[in-house]
Amino acid sequence: MLVGASEGAKAAILAAAARPKLATAVVALSPERYLRGRDVLPAARKLRVPTLFAVSTNDPYSAQDTPALAHAASRAHARLVTVPGDEHGVDLVRGAPAATVAAAALDFLMPYGPHRRPPSLAAECGPNVAAGAPRATAVVFTAGDGVQLHGVVLGQGGTMVVLAHEYLTRCAAGSRTRESSRATAPACSSSTSA
């Protein structure tokens, strides 16, 4: 995958067009049409990998260019996400637009990322903890610093996801069960079944 913001977004588009097997997908945050005098539009037309474009409606640099690039990349399974505001580049994943842009990027990239099978809640925390937990979905992801993490989604709402370690820490009360004390995940080692 290639992900870039502003100039990095334009570079990602150019690289993916020039070397189609370089990436399985592209995320371009606020790309403008020109990179140091080079028109990026012809490269966008050549894209053949799925590409997510994101821009804010009042971005002073790319509010017009990003939609044009997304339209040009129509043969690449292109998707355009537009958010209110004037944020540009990496600012799209900070502040007010972050929830919308980050959720769209995650949703867009999930099919193209590595497929790892996460451990179950029972394997992580023991069968007694798993038996007392609500129905859960195991997830694996890589944090921004490159650390690979896994957890179990126990619930979600419009603005949050409850991971297993959060649930188990909050619900920890009483003595530990034999299964949870032998768990390998630190968050589970002090947890109890509710």
C-alpha cells in the first residue's frame, strides 16, 4: 500500500501509475494536480489499483484538484471522501475530520492489507473470561508506530470501539480465575470473569 499526504499523495499516485505492481492500494490525502511542475492528472488516469482520495471542502490547495484526480482515476476503483473544513494533508487525520477520514481509510484498506488471524478471547484470557464477555470479534491491526496489536472488539458506537483489554480492566473485580492468571496478554492477567 502507498499512503501519502499533499506532496506525498502526489508521489504515491505517480509511483503507483509508473509501477502498477508496487502497491495493492493507494490512499491520497489532499493531492494537488502538480508536483514540482509535473502534472499528476495523466498518472491518475493510469492508476489500476484501488485508490482512496480525501480532501476538505475548503482546502486552499487541493479542494478542486483532488476531486479532479479522483475522477481521472475512475478505472482504478477510486473513492473520494470529502469532509467540511479547510484542513490539508495530514491535518485530515487530526482534529474534526479525523474520525471520518480515518474510518474511511481503514474501511477502504482492510481488504488490501495482510490477512492475519487474531487469537480468540478465550485463547487470550481464558475460557472463564470469554464466557462472561459479550459476543466479540477478534481484530488485528498495526499501530501508527508500526507495533502489531490484536484485541477483541466487544462493542462499538459512533465514536468509539471497546477492545477486550478495556472491557476486562473495567470489569476486573474479585479474585483471579485460574485461566485468566495463566493468560499471556498482560491486560488479561489481572482480570476476572464477571
